[in-house]
Amino acid sequence: RVNELYPSVVTKVIQPKKYAARHYDLDQKVDDELQLHGCELVILDRYACRLSPTFIMTWRGRLL
């Protein structure tokens, strides 16, 4: 739905639970993906609480 409203914005849906089992440093994994894809807007699912406050502060301006 977001892409329909903002078609020019690159969005990334983060599902921390999916990564948690394989990656201990979840913040770094997610951050690397965002940097890799050059995401400007980040969509966090209901597991967003697994991300550290530092990560959320860093991306706060782009978190949806």
C-alpha cells in the first residue's frame, strides 16, 4: 500500500524475527541490507522491538 502512495520511495520491509535465528548482530544485518539497497524509507513489522534503541534512533527519520 505504501508503494502506491509513494511510488518513488524505495521501501524495505524488515522482519527481524526472520533474521534473529541466523544473525546475532541483528542491527548490523538490517543496517547492511538498508545500505545495500539504498533504502530511504523503512517499514518495520511488529517484531521491531527486537531492534536496539540505537538502531531505531539512527533510522528514526526514515522509519514508518
